[in-house]
Amino acid sequence: MYISSATPLDYLAYYLDLFAQYQLGQVVITFFELLWQYLPFIVLSIFFSAFLNIYLTTERMEKLFQFNRLGGIIIASLLGAISPLSSYALIPFAGALTSLGFPIGTISAFILSTPLMNPTIFILTLRGLGLEMALWRLFSTLLIGISGGIASEILFGNNPILKENPFLNKPKTKGFWPNVLSMANYMKKAFLIALFLASLVHTFLKPEIVASFLGPNKRWSIPLAALLGVPFYTCGGASIPIVAAMMDLGMHKSAALAFFIAGPATNIANISAVFVTFKWYYILFYLVFSLVSAVLIGYLYNLWLIF
């Protein structure tokens, strides 16, 4: 067939064939390289999180919170940072804390810090992005939990922040191995999708495009990264391979941190949990505080990197 007689479908078939030969193979190779890098840490984090999910019962939490209000906020932030609770598990847990008479600041500190950090996220951040980013994510979690707890205590006082909670008596998964299997099933779906997306990013996204929007010399890279975290953040540690790929292409560390803070606080799972569970004034506080904190801590990290 002569070129002059080729139809648009012929050209489409030609380019699809080129893609299959040169690009699809690279996507597959990158996917398995990333899977090899992360798999041991995924397995480790699943077992550790399952253990904590059994250990952190409401009764043990009640004993830990026998402090004054500020002490309770600090302890709640620390527990939120190690809690493996998902967004939907957070609903009955927050309701249980409320029914036990915990102050709003304590509950808010736990709600704000829980989505940002857990053992899985810390271990996978350590593996994928290094100790510095893992520690900054942990520091950000504690800072947001403590400051958010204090702010909500000042703003809301004794006003209730929860709606009627129909999930309050929902039972927890019993036993270590059922927890392991449940978490492994959840992580499996999330990470296979995340690793595939990271492979596509590595293969197709050009470094100059990333650097032009999210590079170190771009004034709006941190607010932009925080806003991008709202629609594009995937669950927990599953976003780490994608962000690692973006950083390899020129995304600045401070922009990545802003993405990591805004994303988990505002992804679809957390937003749906917040809207179902909390009153409108706390929802507004939660969203504004999370996004503003993401930007401010991103700039703080940027200053730390400079000096």
C-alpha cells in the first residue's frame, strides 16, 4: 500500500503498533521494577498495621487519655500518627470517643492526624522517598494534629461536631489473621493501580513539563501541588510510587510534601466520611485547615531545605 492511499485508520494502526513495540514494554518493565522495590515493605506494613488495629481498642485509648486537655490533644495526635484506621473505621471510633466524653480538641486532633500517617505510610515513604521525607511527613502529622486540636477547642468549645452516628456500634474485625487478610486485600487493589499509574508517569510524562509547574523555582508550585492532591491523591502509601516518579522528573520536595498533606485529608474516602459524620461548621474547618496547613508546611519545608 502506498503512503498516498493510506487512510486515517491506517495511520492509527501504525502508531498503535509503534506504541506496542516501544512504550508498552517499557510500562511493563517499570511496573515490575517498582513492584520489586516496594513489595517487601508492603508486606511488613500489612502485618504491623494489623497488629496495631487489634491493640488500639477504645478501652486502651480511654486509659491513654487520662490527661488535661492539651495533654490529651498531644496524645491523640501521636495515636493518630500510628493508627491504621481507615476513613470509614474512623467514623465509629470518633463516635465512641465522643460518647465517652472526650473533649472536642482531643477528637479533632485524632481525626486530623489519622489520615496523614500510619505505619504503612511511614515505612513506604522511608523506602520510596528516604528518611528525610518520612520524618517530615511524621512531623507534619503531629503539627497539624496538635494545632488543629487546639484550634477546634478554641473555635467550637463544647459545641457538638458530630451528627447522629448510625455506625457507632459497627464491630471491628476480630483476630490477627482476619485483619491481615482484610488489609492485604485492600492494599493489593490500591497498590496495583498505583504502580501501574507510576509506570505510566515514568514512561510518558516529560521531565520539563513537571519541572515547569512543580519545580523548585516556581512560586506557585506548593499551592498547586496542594490543590492537585484533592482530585489526584490515591489511598495512603499507594500514592508514594506516583509521587516518587514525579520527583524523579523534577517535582520539588516541598511541593511533594504539600501534596502528601492535602491529598489524604481531602480524598474521596475522607471527604465522604467527614460529610456523613460531622456538622457543617466542622466540615468547613476541616477542609480549610487541612489545605492551609498543607501550603504553610510546604513553605516551611522549603525554607528548611534552603537554610
